Amino acid sequence: MSKKYRSDAMASVHGTMEALHNIGAFDKQTMRRFDHACLTPVSPLTARQIKALREREHVSQVIFANYLNVTTSLVSKWERGEKKPSGPALKLLPLVEKHGLTAVA
């Protein structure tokens, strides 16, 4: 999986910084902080957005949960706003929003 940068310019700068790190110009911790600054942040979806996304894909909560490898109960709680997506689901939902369920099939 490739990294998604904030912009093309940040991707280019990151490549340069990676090369400098590889020759020992700075330590691993500095590179990690730079990685974090360059990558696109993940923005969580609201309960309404998650339900609208599922309905847009024309699938039940059971099928949606299977695609995301979570429980049906968890999808239901997301849609009611009782819980918020986290971990891998937090990354997968924007991917599904942008490319559809086939992106995670």
C-alpha cells in the first residue's frame, strides 16, 4: 500500500528526507516525526455519514460489517453514534467512501 501525502510537494520533500535518513543525516525518531507531518490525516465520519455510506452502497448492516471485518452490532452502534470507528476501520471507511466497497472486497 502506498502512502498518501498531503500534496505532491510533500511527497517530493518526503522522498528527499528519506534519502537523507538512509545515509545517516538524522535519526529514526526524526524521520518518524517527519512521516507523521507529511501523511494525510484521517478524518472520522459521523454516524449519519456512515449510515449514508452504507445506504449508498445498497447493502445491509450485516454485509457492510462483513466487508469491514467488524460485527453487525458495531456497525449499528456507529450508525446510532454510540461508538466511533477506530483502528483499521477508521482507515477503511474513507477508502470505501471514495472508491466504494469494491476497494475493500
